[in-house]
Amino acid sequence: MSKISKRPTILMPTAEEDRAITAAAKSDPDAQPLTPKQLKSMVPIRALRGRPKSEHKKLLVSVRYSQEVVEFFKSTGEGWQSRMDGVLRQYVARHSRST
């Protein structure tokens, strides 16, 4: 197996080249540097990934249901677990009022 790296070598610009690149970028009206306020408001992309955090956190539990119950809810399509949660919430609401 070859020990030669297949990655291209990245050559960093010299200080003079960097100044020329920066000057060219600043002279472009469509590419102005960000203001300190804009920089401060930036958020890392990984903070934006995924589902938004809910105010009502759910607990992860392991539960066993009868096969008929699981098959019924799964047959209702995507979101079956949320619908199952809704049915259980209704049950709790109905039974907590009467006690």
C-alpha cells in the first residue's frame, strides 16, 4: 500500500497575497465584511440541526404493548407513536378529573 497522501497540498497565501485578497474582497460591494453585531448573532450550524427543543420534554421508557395495539397504531401511518401518546394523554385527563 502506498504511503503517499492522495490529498492535495494546501498552500497558504503569503502575507502580501493575503493583503491583496483582503483588499479585493473589501472593494467588492456585494461582499462586505460582517459587522460585529452580525458576527455576534451567528450560531454554529450544529446548533440549528434537528428538531426544535420542546417545552414539554418526553421521557424515554421501555414498555410492552399487546401486538394488536401496536399493529393498530402502526397501521395509521407515520406519527403513530404521537397518536398513541395522544390517546394515553386523553385517558389520563379523563381519569385524573374524576378522582
